[in-house]
Amino acid sequence: MKKHFLLLVIFLFVKFSFAQNTDSMEIRAIYNEAMSNGKSYKNLEHLCKSIGARLSGSKQAYEAVEYVAMLMKEMGADTVLKQPCMVPHWVRGTKEEGIIYRKGLSPMPVNVCALGNSDGTSPTGIKAPMVEITSWRQLDSLGKRGEIKGKIVFYNRPMEPTEINAGAAYGKAGDQRWAGASRAAKYGGVGVLVRSLTHAHDYFPHTGAMGYVDTITHIPAFAIATLDADLLHYTLQGVAAVEFYMYDDCKMLPDELSYNVVGEIKGTEFPNEIITVGGHLDSWDLAEGAHDDGTGVMQGIEVLRIIKALGWKPKRTIRAVAFMNEENGGKGGAAYFEDAKRSDKKFIAALESDGGGFTPMGFSIGGKNKNAVEKIYGWKNLFEKYPFSKWDKGGNGGADVGHLQPLNTCLIELNVDGQRYFDYHHTANDRFENVNRRELEMGGASLAMLIWLISEKGLE
Amino acid sequence: MKKHFLLLVIFLFVKFSFAQNTDSMEIRAIYNEAMSNGKSYKNLEHLCKSIGARLSGSKQAYEAVEYVAMLMKEMGADTVLKQPCMVPHWVRGTKEEGIIYRKGLSPMPVNVCALGNSDGTSPTGIKAPMVEITSWRQLDSLGKRGEIKGKIVFYNRPMEPTEINAGAAYGKAGDQRWAGASRAAKYGGVGVLVRSLTHAHDYFPHTGAMGYVDTITHIPAFAIATLDADLLHYTLQGVAAVEFYMYDDCKMLPDELSYNVVGEIKGTEFPNEIITVGGHLDSWDLAEGAHDDGTGVMQGIEVLRIIKALGWKPKRTIRAVAFMNEENGGKGGAAYFEDAKRSDKKFIAALESDGGGFTPMGFSIGGKNKNAVEKIYGWKNLFEKYPFSKWDKGGNGGADVGHLQPLNTCLIELNVDGQRYFDYHHTANDRFENVNRRELEMGGASLAMLIWLISEKGLE
């Protein structure tokens, strides 16, 4: 009996080691293919340079949809489909103007841009005294004393440099951009100017979504570059009478029909079990949308290419998805979820890359299916020797795949070395040139490696 | 008895938790100071932009020594001294020429540079047929058949893209650059052209040290940019008669007197126990020496600044060192060791940052003193929430501090996210603009945090 038990232990150990070894070799083959023959960098170049900025509803967004659909076919998808969704169509119009007026001194133009979704000023612009605000408490206190009324509110709370995670610093400062206009308008503010959300000190204004509370007057909202925000801060300290002039003619047009693009390789054994991977195809109108998020889209497509190039047939269906309208509405992610909910398929896992095409560091694995999370987390040791070995449990995968949560989907976010991500984010500096080929291809590799394991082992 | 034991356990646990908590808060204070008020980026800008390239023996290297000595004082060193060493003085001379000649077609200039330490060509240059080599075996086999004689040898083995660690890929391809000339000359080769050591595909030729075997004829050695190497490869495949012309007038001048710069804050309790931290001050003549290694020098100095700024007094002596001549001789590191050997001080730990000023990822902790290695490794859990939490045991700290090994010093290397390091390495593209402020300051923070723990706890 004892001897049989021992033999069984040995047998199981050998079987386990052999399986581990096979897994290890298979994911290494994926890594090698990605790093030797990766195409995501080249594909990204076309998206950024030939199509460029592609805000939802724009002509370029339509062109990007057509390009990506074509590309998915070329890169090895069995089936490519366009999944319709209605998206907001916001347009910036002519170049914004922002000018500091100081009594007795020359007007001083600064680098500004309208925040996305914002209403424009009147055709003659707005000229008003300024008030600088660094906390909501301060706003409320001044507001109640009537000191916001008739003024342009300058929100100047910086992204905290001491935050360990740059994304956390972004999250903590982002309320100014999102909610600042309505909160200032409530007290009679006539416009807002928000310090750009970045750790960089430069002259790029950072756009990004803002929102209005419907019941409060809509006032125009601008971002101002960090160096200009510092200048304005010191001007307000030192000069008695400062006024600011802001002009733009941005506006929201009627919603437009747009699409997610979905390319898949059908699974051989469990075709109804779907693994989703991708990023969002839309970008802000000021940016080429390289790191945000052309890289995520191209890495998703790269997963398909790698599997085809290796001649492998996945047991489960793998879908690369280029989501539409992540930036100012999230309509693509919502449409993908609605379609998933109605289908008879099982959306077992969804991976999102939307933190920039930097060196991959690991995965956050979340979702309600705790067993699936544990199963995936159990493969962590296979990734120890790669840079992307720092895994954790939790999170919701990201803004697009997070919609799938009610379907019990395992939601996985690719984490990257994104300390410099917000230097580029939502600006004209989010360009193809700021993406590094090796780092980008490594991100695609990491996604393909994890997806292959999910595809072959399942999450039961 | 049992009760007393329990009380003791509780007491020790509380004491331990309290100590851990204090450690955690102290290193966080260091991190916050570095990220809020870091000066290494500004200091690096001056080194790169006002002084620039500073190869050992050059006028700029002397200027850099003076600048750094002044800076160390300004940043808070009690004592600054210049530690003399004799260094090689190699000069590039006029711009090199490299031209592909194809029968019946126009001459095709390509991007080349002389490898460091190389002899120049004759004043009329060298024009010879080419042979492309991708392995030593191939060289030996052709050499023995007389097919190297009279030719320019083109070493075209690339840095392996599938290596996980970019540094490992560099290490594996580096033999061509270092040893290629003498190995070709042995078979009668008249010059060598080495594919640039980088994963990037671009037009920057990468210089770097080469060496001659004294007993073999010294032939000139060039690097060629990777895109030009690819072009040359295809040319050699497709065109029958290809010759290459190379011209330069670089040469080795007599050795010069130069210096390491050492700035220290004396320890209050154990002033004879020295913790060394730094990088190398010299750079290749083509580069501003930003990532290689102005960043390491400035991070070392930043350690002093942070401690002073916090008003803390370290128990042990902390020394920032700017080493001279890492690139083409290692004379500075050797001089530092000789001085240490002769002194009555104990060089307990030495930390080197020479992998570029990218996001810090962790430390490799090596040296013969295994107890010290274990003690330091035991603090790893204090760093879990920072990006630099990937620690390992081993290594020799780096090219400069590695000299201290015989002194039982604990040798620590700062590891960074260096996937793109070799894109810049030893080229005109190693510029200040390619350093990210937040990433650089975070590297200085990580060094200061670990040094503080060593300083306060010791390594006994």
C-alpha cells in the first residue's frame, strides 16, 4: 500500500513537472515569436501616422475602424465583425485662446485646451477675474462668501509627486477636471481652468473628459499646461489685478453611429468560451493616441498574429477587440457587454491593455469568479523570469472590459512601467515616437502568453 | 513561566513591529523628499548640456570633475576630495568615413564610428573587399582557408531580441566589439566593422571599448548603425563585387592624470564604516552621457542631499563617488579600491547605478559577506509597495564598485527597467532629453532608502 502510494506520488510529481515544463516551453515560444517577429509596432505606426487622432464620431475614427478590421484579417483572425454603438460627437473647433491680463503689463498668452465634452465660450470669449483653488473645502468656503461669483476658477491642485503609482496620483487629482465646472458654476463661476493632469513640467495642455451636472449652468472648462499653471500661480500671488481671457467654440454634435471591431480565432474544443483581449481605438483629438491606446489595440491584434504564426489552434475562442469611445462615453465597452449578455457564449476572461505600451510588469486579476482568479494566479511561477512577474489579485480589468463583470468574467489588467505615462496622456505629445518597439512587443507577448494558458487549461 | 514567556513573545513582537514601522516611515520620508524636491534631474541637465561628452583625459572630463566637486559641496557633503588616477586618453579626431562601393553603382555612405581605443586607418583610408561573419567558428573556418586575408571583416551577429534581459543580449554580442579586431587580424584581416550593439533599428552607430591583443597587428575597428548593417548585409547577398572604404584618424595619446570625486557625510557613531554609492562620470565622446552614466553620478549625490534636507545624521559614513574612466580602462574604480585597501576604514557596502536613469526595479545584492547579503535581503519586505521590490542575491554591484570585492564589501547593483537602455547607449542619442525626471528621481530615492537602513542598522 505504502509502495503504491509512493509510486502514485512520484507519478503525479513527474506528470506535474512535465506539464509545467510544457507550459513553460509553450509560453517561451510565444515570447520568442513576439520579440523576433512582432508586428504591433509597425501596425501602430500606420494608425498613428496615417490616420492619427481619432476621437469618437470623427472621420478619422471611421477610418481607424476600417483599418483595424482589415488588419485583423491580415493578422490572422478567422472572423472579423463590426459591433455597432452610438457615440457622442464632440468637436473642438478653432484653436482655443487663453490670455493672462495684468494691470499695466502686456497680455500673456498661455497654453490651454478645452476639456473634452465641454461647451464653448460665447463668440467673444470670457474675460473675468480669477480665483485659485486647491481644495473643494476652499471652493465651498469662498463660494458661500460669494467670492466665486463672476470669476474664472483656476483649479491648481497638482498630481501628487509622492504617490508611488502614477495612476493613483492621476485618480486623486482627476476630480478637478471631471467635476470642476459644475461645482464652480454652482457658486456663479463663469469658467474654469484646470491644471493639466501630469507629473511633467512642460507646455502641453492635457485634455480629457469632463462632465456637467445637467441642472447647473454649463460653463466652459479648459486645461492649462503645468508650467503655465505655475506661472499663473505666481502671477496671482504677486499682481493685484489679474484677469483671464478664454475663448473657444467647441461643441457637442448629435450622436453618431460607430463600432467596436472584433476579430477572433475560433476555439477548436470550446468555441463558446470566449477570451477577450484589447484596448480602445478612439483617442483624444489632440493626440495620435499612441500610448492611449493604439498600443493596447495593436497588442490585442498581435495575440492573434502570434498564435497563427506558430501554427497553433487554441481550444477556446480568442477575440481581439478594438473598443470605441473609451475616452468620452464608454459606449463601446457597454455595447460589447450588451452583446455578450444576449449571446449564448461564455465570456470566461477579458484582458485589457490601456496603461501605455511600456515594459509590462504583471497582471491584476479580478472579477467575481474567485476560483478562476486563483487558478490564473497559480500560474504566476511560470512568469518569474520575465519582467512581468509582479501579479496581484483584484481590480476590474479596465474601463472597457470592466463592463463584463456581471457575466462572471475573469477581468485582467496588464500593468506596465507607466511612471511616464501621464507625461504624454491626452496631449499632442502622445506620439508614435514615444513608444519603444521592444517594450511594446513585450507587452503583446505577455498578453499572448497568459491567454494561451487560459485557452488551453480553461478556468473551470 | 509560561506567562512570562508569553509576555516576552508579545514584547518582542511589539518591539519588532514598532521597529518595522519606524523603518517603513523613515524610508517613506526619504522617498517623499526625493520625489517632491529631487535635484538630480536639474543637476544632470547641467552636466549633459553645459559640459556634455566627457571621455577620460578630455578637457570636458576635467570640467566635469570640477563641477561635481562643487556640486557635492552644494548638495551637502561634509568633505569633498579628488582621488587621483592615471587614465588613457583616446581621441577620435576628424569624423570617420565609411562607404560601400558596388561595381557599376554609386558609392553609398553609411553611418559608422570608430570603436573606442581603436587605432586609426592610414591617412588615405582602407579600401578592401568584405566578408560578413556571424560566428567565431565561421571566422576561423574562413580564416584557415585564407578567405579573411586582405579583407574588411563585417561582424553582423545581432543582439538577440528574444533575450529577456537586454543586458544579457548585450553581453552575448559584445565579444565582437571587444575582440573582433585582433581575431580578424590574426587571419590577415585589414579592418573590422561591427554591427552596433543595440536592439534599436536606426542610424546611430554605437561606439564602446575594444581591445587589441598586443602581439597581433592592430587594425582599425568601426561600429556601423544597425539599419546600415542590414543594408550592407543585403548588398553583400545581392551584389557580386562589394568593397568597403573606411577612414579615420583616431589615436591613443599618453595617459593623463584624472580623478574620482568623493563627497561624504561622516557617520556619527561609526565614522570608519563606509557606504559607497555612485556611478561613473566619464562618458563616450559621442554622447552627453545622460543614461550612461550621468544619472548614476547624480543619484549618488542626491543621496547626500536627501539626508541633509531631512536634517538626519547617519550613524555610518555615506560617500557619493563619481568614478572616472569606467568606459575605457576602469582606472577610477581600481584607484578607489587601492585607496580603500590602504585605509583603516571598513568599506561595508557599495551601491552602483550604471544601468540608466529608468524606473528602479530592485537590487542585486552580492559580495563575499554572505551574512551581510542575508541581512540586507531581509529588509526586502519594507520595499514591497514600491516599484523597486524585485530583489535578488548575487552579482558584483557593477564595473566600478566591483573592485571592492576583496574587502568583503557588500556589493549592490541598482536594477532598472532598462529594456530601452541600449537604444541610447554609447551614441549621440544618449541625451538628457531621453531621461525622465520622475524615473530618475525615483532611482535616487531607492538608493537613499536602502543606504539609510544600512547606515542605521549596520551589517554586523
